[in-house]
Amino acid sequence: MYVPIPGYGESTKSTPSNVTEAYSKRVIGNDILEALLKLLSTTKYVKRRVILIGHDRGARICHRLVVDAGMGLFPDTLELLGVVMLDIVPTVVQFKSLADPAVAAATFHWPFLAAPYPLPENMISALGGDVFVDTLIPKWTGGSATSQSQISLGIEVYKNYFKKASVIAASCADYRAAALVDAPLQVNDQEEGRKIRHPTLIIYSEAYLGARYDVLAVWNDWVEGSKGGEGTRLRTMAVGNGVGHFMCEEAPEEVTKGVVGWVRGVLGVNC
């Protein structure tokens, strides 16, 4: 079941974008869980098994929810079986990597979009949200002609939405919350030993995320019982052949095969 994340498209969030806490991954994640429970309301007395799957922003929400689940902060009518996160490292790791000048230059949008309200909103609006998108997002794709053609339509959709002031505001609020709420909470998680305690699959692009991070080494420190190598809870899958950040569009069959195979393993299904 697909539940949209509010803010970046047709969906909106009622809370003003300058209320940073409201755009944290915990709050957005709980909003999504509430929507999911409403969709399942006709069977509310049946405990439903859930596997969270997300890419980029969705993956960061999944990360927060699965850690919270280990703390008992998950609806008791849902049984969380595991989590699949595509092409991310933990938010605080991403921010800390900005200490490398080359990484900071390549991922400038992280600190820029997180700048105090309403500076980035005004600057992007003055430039044109569609121009900002067209300058930024194509750099995240793979270098092959196939990769470029596979996501060209998606980029046009992004450009159209980023002409809306509400979408620009939600995007900035998302990154601002990441810097001011999500990252500090993750620091506290690590200090208190709150790690992922559910089966976890990390799928990443060798050419994009894998070029900047040792993805397995990073996530080993965030999944309980997995440090030093892939443990029973952690699996990683690298997508090669020059595929970029938008791996679901650039290599849909490979990603689908990896996710389905892992889910079958979690469910104990052999066929």
C-alpha cells in the first residue's frame, strides 16, 4: 500500500512551513501511520503485518519509524516486520560529511535548504523553482543515456510542482527539520544505544551514494547486532551499471527483484 508524503506534490500539510518540528521525520511518519490506520479501519481488529519501504525522504521517515518501533512507539495494531531503505545514510551522517569540501560542494542543497526561514524560500522563488530543480536534480541521475531518458519525465513533473510556493516551502521545511530536529535526535539515539532492531535492507547506487560512503560500514553502526559485517538484521544491495540516485526509475527490474527476494526471506516464503 502506497501512502503519499505531504508537501512535495498535490498533497499539503496544514501546519505552516515555518513550524520546524511539524516537518520532522517523526511527526511526518506518525501522520503517515495515522493515514494508514484509517485506510485499514475496516479491519482494525486484525493485526496487520507491515514492512516499511522508502526512497530518499521516504527512507528517512522509515528510519525514524523503525527506531521508534524499537522503543515501543508503534501502533499496537500493526506488527512491523522490517524496513527497506533506498540510497540513504543516516541524516546526521549526511550532515557530518559536509566537513569534506568536495562533498559540501556536491551536496550544497543540504545546508542551503536548511538555512533560516525564509531565506532559501525567497531565493528559490526569485530564481524559479523549476529552474532550481532543472539545475540540481539531473546531476543525481546515472550517466548513461538510458538513465537520463528514464527519469526525464519525472524531472518535468518535479519542475511543474516546484513552481508552487507551497512545495518550495515544504522542501525547505523538510531540510530545516532534518538539521534542527532529526539529526540531533539521531545523535541522541546513538548515545543512548537506540538502534534498528528489525530486519533491514539497504539498497544503494554504487555510482551515487556508494561513491561517497562505505554504505555497509555506515549502517553497521546503526543496526543492532550487525557491527563488523552483515548480520542477521542487516543486508545491503549495491546497484551498479552507472545507475544513479533514482534507481527505482533507472533500474526498476533489479530493484524490484532485490526487494521481493528480501521480503520473501523475511516472510519465510520460498516461492
